[in-house]
Amino acid sequence: MMSLVIKLKIKYLRLSKDERKQKKREYFNTEKGKYVKKKIQNSLICAIICIIFSIYIIIDNILNKMTFLNMFYGISILIIGIILIIAGHIIKIKKINNYVVKNKK
């Protein structure tokens, strides 16, 4: 039973590169896939804004020799931006994998 669950979890990752592209395209052409893609793109935009803003804060902090608290803010925002990028990628893989498992053709 446990091996069946593990096999289902990684079915998308075991496909060839061309099959992955095809399944990704099929999933993002569905109504739910379009919604998920839009939300992932929104989180990616927020992540990029967070990373750019945090780099600005860190550089400004280094040049003006500000407090430790400002550096902490910059690093915290940078970590949040990186987490948003990673989470978006993980969610995309999970959603496509669920689509592949449910729609065996």
C-alpha cells in the first residue's frame, strides 16, 4: 500500500521530458489549471518584488551603516521571497502530478 502511494506521488516526475511538457500543457489548458497558473504567476511576481526590495534594503543598510534591525528586515523579506518561489514550484508539480494520476490516458 505504501509503495503504491509513493509511486502515485512521483508519477509526473517519472515521465519523459516531452511527456511532461505535454501533460503540463494539457493541465494548464483546463479551467482549474488556468486558475492555478494565474495564482502561481501572482506569487512569482510578489516573490520577485520581495527579493528586489530586500536587496535594496540590504545594500542601503550596508552603505549607510544602519541598525541590525534594518538588516534583519532585509534578510527576512529575502527569505520570504525565496520561499514564495519554491512554494510556487512545489504546488505546480503537485497539481500537475494529481492531474496525471487522475487522468490516465
